Amino acid sequence: MSELAKTTRRLSLTAIAASLTAACSPLSLFATLAPKDPALRSARGLAYGAGPRQSLDVYAPRRRPGQAALPVAIFFYGGSWDTGRRQDYNWVGQALAARGFLTLVPDYGLYPQTRYPDFLTDGALAVRWAERHAAEYGADPARIVLVGHSAGAYNAAMIALDRRYLIAADADPSHIKALAGLSGPYDFLPLTDPIAMRTFGEAKDLAGTQPTAYVTAQAPPAFLATGDKDTTVYPKNTIKLAARYRAAGVEVEERHYPELDHVGMVLALSRALRGRAPVLREMTDFLHAHAG
């Protein structure tokens, strides 16, 4: 049984029974029932494009009068590029907001309707939305950090490192001040995994699908973390991307958490499971140091 399923079972059975009509997966139950950080949810289901999955939710910290403008964090969830809903990651949005970020959690196109690189185009459009609307929520549109887990970490890394996506979306790459990737696939050629083959197999330039191909001296600083027990996306991905960063002379903080597996990495951001590893604190300290 996965850690997510075990945690869900520990929650109130009465509350679970009452929530079954609205949330039928372990992650949905977790999002519904798990204790969350105090944050003001500002808006949900805002369109950042015209597509059916081009919507995002906004989570804002509770602010004091006269407080300086906040940095913006955009969180891309994982799910093998074929599953995921922004609503199931409300606890991530609130956790990042409670740590001082205006936080956006966007949906993006999924397989089979979407293949590489369309989900990256979606992510870049979400960045453009942040640039145009962050000030409405008391944040600075020129101080954006990208955060992702698993497939979402891939998305965040590609958007941060391959500037073509932001430029095509009429967004400014210089506004990306830092990247945080949790358990991301960054160097997975040759394509042998069925998920990667169906998602990236039609790409004309396979080498160009890899985040490690785009690390230059202009790359934003990166916090790259993995769990040593991860057998879904092996830690070698984090090791390789961090090595590229060091070779390019760009600041990178590489973290390995011995007790975490793939799912445990993102669950460590939650209030319920944060005691297992200091992922949230170490990641947000790094992001604040570079976003201001």
C-alpha cells in the first residue's frame, strides 16, 4: 500500500464516507481531509488560455498592511503526463502560500489529447498569466519561481531552461528567478519506459526533449531534490541535472532524502507528513533567497 493510501486510511472514516461523492481517489481524499496550512484561497478555475485544461487556482498568504509585494510560485503537479487535477493539490498551494508565496496551481494538457511539447506550451502560458495578473494579488510579476514534482518537475525544468517556450508565449524568461524540482525526470534517453515512449516518442529531436540539454550559464538557480527510495524516477536524474548545473557554474542545491520514495517526496510538503523530511523548509528557504 502506498504512503498516500496509508495516510488516507488514517483519516476519519466518517469524514471519508461523507466525502466519497466528491472525492473518489486517495489523492482526492487526501486533498479533502488532510489538515492544511492557513492561507487565503483567492480564486479558483481562472482561465490562463482558451483550452479546456488551461485553468489555474490562486492561493494567497495572509498579508499585513503595508507588506512588500510577494514573490510568485507556480506549482506543476505530476502524474505521468496523463493524470492530475489542480484541485487535488490545494494542500501544496496552501503550504507554499503559508511560506510567503503567491501560489498558482495550473492544470495542463494530458495524454492522449496532449503530447510533448504541448504541456510545456501550457505551462509557459501560465507564466504569462502570472506576469499579467500577479500584481492584482499583491505579488511582484518579475519575481517568479517554478516548482514541480515528477512529471511536473520536468515541465518546470524545461520551461525554466529552454527559453523558447516563454518567448513564444510572450513571457519574459528573466522573470524566472529560481527552479525547484522534486523527483523529476531530467535525463531519460533512450526511451524505454512505456509512459515516456507514448508521450515523447513522436518528437523529431529526442535529445531536445531532455532538460539536461539546456543548462547554460543563464539558467536560473535550482533546488533539486530526490528520495533515495524512489524507484519510479530514479535519483540519477537529479544527480545528472545537478552535475550539469555545476559544470555551467550556476548555483544548485542538490538534496537527497534517505527515507522518502517518489510519492513521499511531494507528500512531505503537506502539513500532515512534513515531519518526515524538511523538504518544504529547505526548498522555500532556497527559493526566497533567490526570489527575494
